Amino acid sequence: MRQTGTNLSKVAQYNRAVVLDQIRFADGISRVEIAQLTGLTPQTVSGIVRRFIAEGIVREDGSGRSSGGKPRTRLLVNASAGRAVGVHFDPAELSCVVVDLLGTPLGSLRRPTPPDADPALIAAAVAELVDEVLAGAGVAREEVLGLGIVTPGPIDHGRGLLMAPPQLAGWTRVPLGRLVAEATGLPVTLENDATAAAIGERWAGAGRGVANFAYVFLGTGVGGGLVLEHQVYRGGSMNAAEFGHTSVRPDGPLCYCGNTGCLETLVSPAAVVANVRHRLAAGEGAGSVLSSGDPRDLTHDAVYRAAAGGDRFAARIADEAAEHVATVVVNVVNIVDVELVVLGGLGIRHVQDRFRSTVERALRTRPLARQIRTARVELSPLVQDGAAIGGAALVLYATYSPQVSALLSL
């Protein structure tokens, strides 16, 4: 087993990121409080803060309360010190957002993904979308730290390749990051959409300041992300937290991954529509609004909108899907013992509260450690542009946020 050492420059970089995290998470904090919270010496904190102020990343904002002596000066992140762009490439939709240093969206656009588009055409479409978003937000390109493009996995991070995502036929070993960088002229980071969304939650969403949480992404597919001890957990191949490929029903449908009964085969939008059509054909759903019209025209949005409107058959479909998600969440909590579970993605639009209630009930009654602590469940506040915000946050996270992995590489 090969183990690598570290060096003082990387320790210094890590300490900078730790200090910046404390300033980001607080609504005004003093140098003394940062030292108390981080264990760094007051001299180290003062030196780091001095450089942040000189770089324009942090600003002083008046004086806070004092326990005696000179009032302590409050520190705040200068949100305008940096911009980042995030693009979510989904088989159904391209979305783009530009955010400030705090992750606040400054502008966004969404449009349908061109059908049957090849990688070069997608890269060109991304470049056009980025130009429109930056122009609409009044953000100059020189202010942009970089672009994070997020896609369905799997991804070969070492080579920067998109590796045959199941819903993109013919996309095998595509260097999408390089293509987008060439098309936009911006530094580009490529990431799995669910992992990126988890990073977005840590930067600007429900996971802000939370040490251990799981993010369950329900979109065109089903994925996830894990933050453990404040670090994004990626695993050996950098594709960890594929919650959608946890087997829920061993006798269930065959999944493209080779497994049977995966969560994605039961709760993805395509799976929900297929389930409804099958049950309508079997004579279920009499009196439901879903039973009128041509079943071939049925959409996932219509099913969940009907459930939200009180249609009993549609509600039963939604509740069954929520139970499947809850089963996977219980397994995740039992294995990694997170304190928070975040549910996000447009795949639960209209019925997100039903899903949250179902998962909350499961976490109160099923995990082994439930009498010690019950994991909280929250809906992502970034749901509309969550994955795209995650892509932008990916740039900010890589630039500023502490990562233990930085200390373990030369």
C-alpha cells in the first residue's frame, strides 16, 4: 500500500479553506471566534484573514459584541469576489446558472436538450447558453472562476471522460469537459450530477455546515451524494453513492446496470409512467383522471400532479415510489450514520412533501440507532436549478473549501 506525505504549502491551503468555511457559515464572525472553532492559533487566523482581505475575498463589517475589552470586528465573505457557472446536462434539459461566492444565483436559463445531439453539438449549445446567462446577469467573463458541467454518470475522473451513460446512446468515453472548455474558453470541471448537487447543498443549501449528510437525487434517473466529516465521499473509482442502483426488489425489473429491482427501475419518471400504464391495462385505476385519454400520452408530471390533487390511484402510485426511496434511505442511514437526508430533483415535483413524510416515518421506526438519534429529512431548497447550482458550487468548492484529500497528495 502506497502512502504519500504532505507539505506545508498544502497545509496552509487547507487552513485557508477551513477559515473561509467558518466565515461563510456564520452571519458575521470574529477572528477570536474562528480560532476557538477551528483550533488554529490566533496568529494563524489573523494572517489568513489579512490575506483574504487583501485579496478582496473577505471584508470587515463593523464591530460585534465583546465580552470585555476592545469590540471584535465582524468578518463577512465578499460575495462579489468571485463568480462561477454551473451547467446541468440532462438528457431532457440543459440548464445553466451563474452564482456569486456565497452560491446565490445571479441568473439562470433552461432549455430542452437538442434531440439526438452529438457531443460537439452539445458543447456548442452549452457555450451559447453560458454566453446568454452571463450577458443576462451582467457578469463579465473575467469575473468567472470556472465552469462546472454535471452529467449523469458514470464518469472516469482521471481521464475526464463521460463513460457510456445509459440514457445517452452512443456516448462512450466522451471527453465532454475538454469539449466544453474549448467551446467556452473557461476552465471546466466535469462531475456526476448527483454528487455535484450534494456539493451545492453543502455550499448553499440544506447541507450548509452539516458534517454528515446524504443527498438523494431524483431526476431523469436516480443518484446520490455523500458528505462525511465535511468531505464529499467519492469512493475508489470516484463514483460513490449510486443510490439508484441499490436493489430494492430482487424479483424486480432488470436494470441496465445488470442488477434487478434497482431503485431507479421503480421510481424514475420512466418507471413510474410504465407502472401506471401497466396497471391501467390490468384494469386498475377506474375513476382516476389517469384512466381517461390515451395511455401513450401519459406523463410523469401528470401522474404526480394528479396525486397532489387528491386522485387516489395516482396517490397510491406516488406513495409506493416513496416507500421504495425510504427503504434505500434507511439502508444508507444504517451504513454511514448520517444526521441529515436531503431529497432533491424534479423527479418528485408536486409530491415532495409525501416523499419527505414517508422517509421521515421510516427513519423514526426502522434504523438500528433510531433511539440514539433520528436522522432529519429536508427537501432541497435548490430544487429548480439544484444540479446546475451544484456545478457552479463545484468550482467554488474546489477553489476554496477544505478537502482532506488535498493533504494526502503531493
